[in-house]
Amino acid sequence: MSTALDEFADRLQEEINQDVIETYGQKVYERWRHPRFSGSMEDPSGYGRVTGNCGDTMEIFLRVENGIVSDASFTTDGCGCSAVCASVACELAIGGKTEPLSDITGEAILEVLGDLPEKEVHCAFLAADTLQSALKTCMKS
């Protein structure tokens, strides 16, 4: 009995995976399945917390050494697309100098991911806003 149930669950999961790939693309799917930079950070140099119009809340933590972001991480209570966009924001920030990081916008995140469905585009802008919030706290230090 459990074998039939396991086979059903495997087929269902594969259908979900294929639907995600068709809707969001391979890049988003890979980040959704294998999130990077997820989790909070102890004693960050910068921290931003923003709640978007959609109700998702995102936090981004930055560690800055000598004016360069050496580490970044995020948390979110939002959808998978919010997590994917936050992951990209962290990736774009790491290794960058804090001053030019204002170039990391929602558009820059979307460029990395490719097209997102219109109803999910706001996630990229939420991630960019949260990153900019974290950067502002770095600049105050």
C-alpha cells in the first residue's frame, strides 16, 4: 500500500516541479529547490526589514568589512518567489562595495531571473527595497 502512495506522491511532486518550471523558468526553479543565503545572521553590519504591499515581510542581513559586503543572508515569511528574489539580492550584494550597491534594483534582480509572471514581479522590488534598507543601516554605522 505504501508503495502505491509513494509512487503517487512522486508523480504529483514531478507534476508540481514541471508546472513551476513552465510558469517561472529554470533559473527560478533551481533557486526555489536549492535556496542560497537563507537564514538570519548574528551581529550583522546592516539589517533591513520591509513588509510589502502583498503582506510578505523580508529581512536582509549584511556583513561589511572595509566597505565591501562579505556576507549576506535573508529571511522571509513570503512565497517562494520572495525567497528566490531575496536570494538574488544577497548574491548581487556579496563582494560589492556598499556605495554602488544602490544599483541593485528590482529590475536588476529580474534581469538575473528572467521573466517572472506579472503577479510575482513585486517580489523583486521587495527584495531590492529590503537590501537598500539594510545598506542604509550600514552607512549609519
